[in-house]
Amino acid sequence: MTPLNSILVLLAAVLAVFCEAAGGGLHQLLGAQIDLLPALMVYAGLNAGLGTVTTLAVVSGLLFDSLSANPLGVSVLPLFAAGFLIHFNHELLLRQQLFAQCVLGLIASAVVPALTLLLVLSTRRTPLVGWGSLWQWCVMAVGGMIATPILFKLFHWCDRLFSYGRESSTSFRPDREIRRGRF
């Protein structure tokens, strides 16, 4: 991943947190807010280094917590855990497969809010949890599943747009003879 791509991922995280805080028609229609940060962590875990994963988790977690009712910093650890586990196993995962992207997005979007809830409950706060929370959790998981391949396509398009293509041909011809020895 290029440094420009890392900057674009961080800018996308800032934009995602802003859009989540601003609310909108989709939030009112579904009755739940779709969280794009786990989908961004899936992308960063598969395509970036550990520094980008850590920076993304810290920056996006603190931004998200500063604009929500969460205690400050409680979202950092679940986001980092998801990104670190994916980055740790990125060689085994099929990052270009649509099915793998959807499954990883679903798992990350389901696990991150659950871990965040456990951390909030461990701080002796009483969040509003009821049967409606199960609906919100399902909407967040399915929304993350749908958003993950879209983010992969978007960042692939940005990578092609802002970087040079690779040279496909070489200067070596296989039919050329190399003479060795004296002239």
C-alpha cells in the first residue's frame, strides 16, 4: 500500500465518522446507523501495514467516541483487534474474492460493536440495551457486509487513478543470443 493510499484510508475514516454523526435518511429508514469503520479496518488489515492499521484504529476510534455517547477510547481496542487479526492472517485470506470480502465485513461489523458493548459494560455504565439493539446489531453487520466490497472497489479505483501502472513487458527478448567468451 502506498502512503497516498494510507492517507486516503484515514480521510475515508474521518468522512465516515462525520457521516455517521450527521445522521441521515438511511438511519431514519432502517432505525439503525451503519458503521463503516469495521469495513475500513478490513480493507486496511488486508492491504496495509500494521502502522496504518494501528493509526486507523486510534484515529477513527477516538473520533467516533468523541462524537458518540461512548467513553473516550472505548472503540479503539475493538477496531484494532479486528484490524490486527485480519492483518495477522492476511496471507491466508483471499482479499480479491467478493465472498471473502463480504464474510470478513460481516464478521468485523458484528464483532466490533459487540466488543465495544462489553467494554462499555465493564466501565460500570448502563447503556440502553434491549430487543431493539439486536435489530440495530443485525443492520450494522449486514451494512458492513455490503459496504466492504464497495470500499475495496473504491480504493482500487483510487489506486489506479493516482498511481502509475506496472510495466508489463521487459527489455529482455528470449530469442536473443548472448555470446560468451572471446570475440
